[in-house]
Amino acid sequence: MDTAHSYVLAIPQTLTERLLTEHATELGVEIRRGCELVGLSQDEDGVTVELADGTQLRSRYLVGCDGGRSTVRKLLGVGFPGEPTRVETLLGEVELTVEPATLAAVVAEVRKTQLRFGAVPLGDGVYRLVAPAEGVAEDRTVPPTLDELKQQVRELAGTDFGAHSPRWLSRFGDATRLAERYRTGRVLLAGDAAHIHPPVGGQGLNLGIQDAFNLGWKLAGEVNGWAPEGLLDSYHTERRPVAADVLDNTRAQMELLSLEPGPRSVRRLVSELMDFEDVNRYLIEKITAIGVRYDFGEGHELLGRRMRDVGLKRERLYELMHGGRGLLLDQTGRLSVAGWAERVDHVVDVSEELDVPAVLLRPDGHVAWAGEDQQDLLGRLPKWFGTPVG
């Protein structure tokens, strides 16, 4: 795969959230929890939001990252077309008393006919227990009880594995919806507020965080006054097609989980096709989001793709990108970003893994230019980094 980290690393969501919270706090971000947004209005200069306790807040921009039932999206009147939930799955992070060998044997047997069933170890004796629900709940905001989860597991496996001490209980469906637009004036949508889909393939976290990364540096450009015209609008044009593609492949995966003869035949065919290396690579890169390529027009094959973490003579590429700026990786030593030095770092170094003289990377790591011609580079810099200074 086109990555320096060709493996799956499972990190508990609680740990991810803690690390992100600590980093945000170090940067001076104020995090307010338990604040419900109930109203918003906007004008040419900013956005005013009203909280449930009557507090009003004012900002230049607002990003609604408030989930699939997004209040921000509803207040904007943005359509959310798609399909409602047809099947529901129960999920619990619980402790089990059953022996691991017995658990593995029973799960393997049940999964011969129920692919939405499983028990995944999370460490410290905790397992993520997943089972199809009997139907779709009337109020899906209400989590299932432990007894409800255990009953469904018993019906499918003949045992509830001694499940107890739940750490988290939830239910999820296969609803698939995509916001009609990601931007309305000074208000934008990201994450599940912009798209929902079945969680097959574990693609939701990548999709939402890459939304935020794509949007974050563009908002910074607007707030700091250097963003070229159309930069903020490119958030919608770049990210919405990516979400549409994820929705399509999760729809397909849900069909493959069906027990009907037709989908089972297709699943066997797809399994055979995945024996071909190119097919396997294509599907893996699609599901891991490594294959995302934005349309930046004609040019080098790297154009629009996210540059992987190549090793340089002195250090690794990603270690140089923590500042959130653009980066010109120059293997020739002849190029210049004079006029954009406050927004683009110029790194002269070489990599045995890169067979192009130089690449210009946006802060999100996507290749905005590749080549060795200074005039060509000067024609590309203003598109992403605005007017030069000095």
C-alpha cells in the first residue's frame, strides 16, 4: 500500500479523545461540555448562537460537528436525503466470564450465518459484543439495556457468555444520508452532521477527521486574512464526493452481509476477486481512505493525493508538518517560496522514496504541485496560499 504504516493499529476511542483534548487544551482551546445549541443566526461579519441556558456566543464562523441528528444542520435547513435505517445492531462493551477458547469457537460458528455478530477483545477483560437486533427501535436515541443485549446474544449463540458490568451500550442502524451542502454562508458542517452511513469497515472516523483537517487550515486562512478566493468553498467540492464514495461502499458492504442467496453469491465472487493483488489493494486503499485523490486538474500522478510519510535524509516528512503550514519538499535545492514563507515551509532534503524533483504540500498533506520549474511553482502557490507578501 502507498503508506509508511501498512498495518491496522486499534486505539480505544477514549484514548484518542483524551489525546486530542489534551492537545487542544495546550493550544489554548476552550472546551465547553454540556452546552446545548438551540438557535443560530448569521450576518456578513459572523455567527451568533444561542445556548439552552440563554447564553449567546459570537464567532466569525461556526462548524456544526454535532452528529447525525445535527441541530446546526436542521437550523440551516440543509437537506439530508438518503435511506432510513432498515436493520439495527446492538453493541455493548462488557466483561465476559466465558473462557476465551470457548468464546472464539461459539462466535466462529454463529458467524457462519450471522456476519453482524461478534465479540472483540478490548483489553482488561472487556469485549465489544455485537449482535443483530430483533427489529428497529421506535426511539433509537435510547441505548439498549444489558438484558436486551444478552437476550439477543442468547437467541443467536445459545449463551450470553456471562456478560456483565457494561461500560457502554449503544445501538446503530444502516441509515445512509448525505447533506446537500457543506457550507451555508459562515456556517459549515463536518463529520456525521454532514454524512451518516453504516459503520462497516470502520470508515467513519477517518471520514470525519479528514473533513475537519481539510476545513481547519482553510478556515485558518480565512481568519488570518490570506485565503485566496474560493478556498473555503473548496471544502465542499473536495469532501462531499469523498463522503458519497464512502456511502456507496458501505451500502455495498451491507448488501454483502445479507443472508439472501443473491448477496451471498456476490460475496463469494468478491472474495475470489480479492485474490488479485490489484483488486485487493484498490479496495483496501478505498476503505482506509489512502486512495483519496482530489481533482486538481491535469498533472503528475501524485497531484491531489495525500503524500505518504516518506523518509528523508535528516528526518521523516510528517515530523516537519506539525506546524499546520504548507510545505515545499525540494530535492533540487534550486526552488523558492519567497513571499509565502509565513504560510509555506521550504525544506531542502532528499528521499530515496520520492522520484519527483519537488512537491508542494498543503497543510493536510495533499500534493498541490509536483515538478522542478520555478515559474510553474509560482503559478500554483497563489491558488492555495494566497497573495505573496513583500
